[in-house]
Amino acid sequence: MSELNNDRYLRALLRQDVDTTPVWMMRQAGRYLPEYKATRAQAGDFMSLCRNAELACEVTLQPLRRYPLDAAILFSDILTVPDAMGLGLYFEQGEGPRFERPLRSMADVQALPVPDPEDELGYVMNAVRTIRRELKGQVPLIGFSGSPWTLATYMVEGGSSKAFTKIKQMMYAEPAALHLLLDKLADSVILYLNAQIRAGAQSVMVFDTWGGVLTPRDYLEFSLRYMHKIVDGLIREHDGRRVPVTLFTKNGGQWLEQIAATGCDAVGLDWTTDISDAKRRIGDKVALQGNMDPSLLYAAPARIREEVATILAGFGKGNGHVFNLGHGIHQDVDPEHAGVFVDAVHELSRPYHGG
Ligand code: CP3
């Protein structure tokens, strides 16, 4: 078992004792940091940054140099998997992600390969190995993927979407095609996350950014079912340690019990759920990750600290809380405010632990 200097994050996910509540931020490596923008410019563009192990490692470590974060997250993107399936990912300046060859029909879905993670996605595994080496056991490394449903929305819509018109049309007109797609994606994600774990990821998180746009019935059938399949297929112990799995459905507050029942170790919460309610509902089964509104980082330091204190009091005493934002940090946030947030979690949470 390789040694970790700080394993609070892993311990909290397993609901074990910690001295202070661990904290990290979704999208902690990103455009709010001037040093990130400089490294991305050096790489040329976002995908070149993801494909260059040394530069991906550099941007992964940048937020850890500024703040005493309790975890690092692999610098990559959820859309690497559809790209490896042949859809041709590209980023237009200011437009977000796009695919050259979006899926339109059952025939397109049938022709999709399940990518070999050590081959088409070998650059991600190289980044994981490089980051682990450079972290030198400082904090654990989180690996991640998108949920099958969330990946499918981009693959069918051809990019970001507001109304999800095309994928919902497919859901009603050709449900068998969508189920085949989701099943292939679940198989691909299992291989991809297990390869990340073998390469050195010490915990993995599944981002279901768009599960919350489904009806309550459709969420269970088209999103949660395939995340459950992933949880069942993952390596849960590696290098002498449990590898915790976190599931995060944005806008998923109404399904917390069902998410917790998949056998995951932790459930991510966005800011629309009260953490004390979430703890009462599922806190005896899983750890909770979250859940400050990322917009709070626009507020003055005193207001940020007050919000951190409120969330800590909502969770109360006891183990099983990983502090985070309820979604990714916004790109126009003042980096100093992120520091206020991280320090407030460590300082204000001490009374809730020990004794
Ligand atoms: O958290 C981290 O620091 C690790 C890196 C990470 C990125 N994307 C880097 C990134 C992670 C975990 C993701 C996940 C991701 N990517 C999700 C799920 C989480 C979420 O935010 O809901 C989704 C839906 C995507 C797809 C994606 N990638 C979009 C919609 C965009 C454009 C967003 C924008 O604001 O322009 C990306 C690009 C992307 N991925 C960036 C970063 C830092 C910005 C690209 C840039 O530098 O120009």
C-alpha cells in the first residue's frame, strides 16, 4: 500500500474519523486561475492540454500549490470517452464542446465501438500515472467519468443543449437505440474507470450533470440504472485500500435514496438540497459531498465563511462529509475567495470532529 500524507478525503468517504472536514472544489483546475490560462495557452488548446501528460499534471497541481486542498482531481474531461468512440470532439472558442459526427440513428449506435482505455485513451492513463508520481503521496487523486446518460446527451445533441430535443426524441421514438447506447457507454465507462484505478486513481467520481432534466420515472430507467451497472462493475479495492465511488446527479435531490441504494460510497449534492435533510435521509448509508452554491464565491469573505458555517452546522457532528461546491467553480471567481472558502472549511469544522 502506498503511503498518503493526508488521507482525510478517503477516510471521510468511508465515514471514518477525521480531524477536520476535507475539502476540494469541482473544476478546481480551470480558468479562474491565471496560471491555468497560461499553461493552456502553452498547450495551444484544451484537448492538447488533456493529451499532454506533463501539462495535464501541471494544471492538476496548480490549485494544490495555492490552497491546502485535501484531494487532487485528474485534469481531463468527460467527453474523452465519446471522442475515443470516434465522434470527433472539438471545442469552438466560447461555444463549448462539439462533435463532428453526432449519433443520429440505431445504425450509428450499433456501429459504435467500446474503446480500449489503454489504447485510444492511453493519454489519460499516462496523465494519471504522471500525476500520481508528482503528487508524491501529498493527497489522494480522484479519477472520473461522465454518466452514460450525460455522455449520451452530448453524443446525440452534438454538443451542449438547453432543451435536449434530439435525445428526448430518440428516447420516445427509438428507446431500444438509446438503451443500446447507454449500455455501451456503461461498459466503456467501467473499462475506463477501472483503467484509471489501475493507473493510480485512489477514488472515482461519476458526473451525471444532466440526470436532473429527466422525469422521475425516466431518471431511474435512463440514468440511474446505468450508473448502478457501473458501480457493480468497478474495482472496489486496489493497492491494499478501498477505492470509494461517488455518484453526483446535478438536480438529483429527489432521488437520494435510490442513488445511495446503488452501493456507491458517497453521494454528491448540489446546492438545491439541504444537507441536513440529505443526512437524515441517507447519511446512515453513504458519505455526502457538497454543497455550497458556487456563486457564493462572488460574495465577500465574511459571507463565504458564514455559508460554510451554516453547511457544517447542517451536517452536524459525525463522519462522512466531504466539503465541496454544489457544481464547478465559475471562471470569473476571485482566486482569493476560493482560498477563503478552503480555509474556512478546515478551521470551522474542527469542533465537529473528535471529542
Ligand atoms: O474538476 C477539475 O478540475 C477536473 C477537470 C474537469 C474538466 N471537466 C475540465 C474542463 C472535469 C471533472 C470536467 C467534467 C465535465 N466536463 C463535466 C461534468 C461536470 C460538470 O461541470 O457538470 C461536463 C458536463 C463536461 C463537458 C464540458 N467540458 C463542457 C460543457 C465544457 C465547456 C465548459 C465551459 O465553461 O466552457 C468543457 C471544457 C472544460 N473541461 C474546461 C475545463 C477546465 C474549460 C475548457 C477551457 O479551458 O477552455
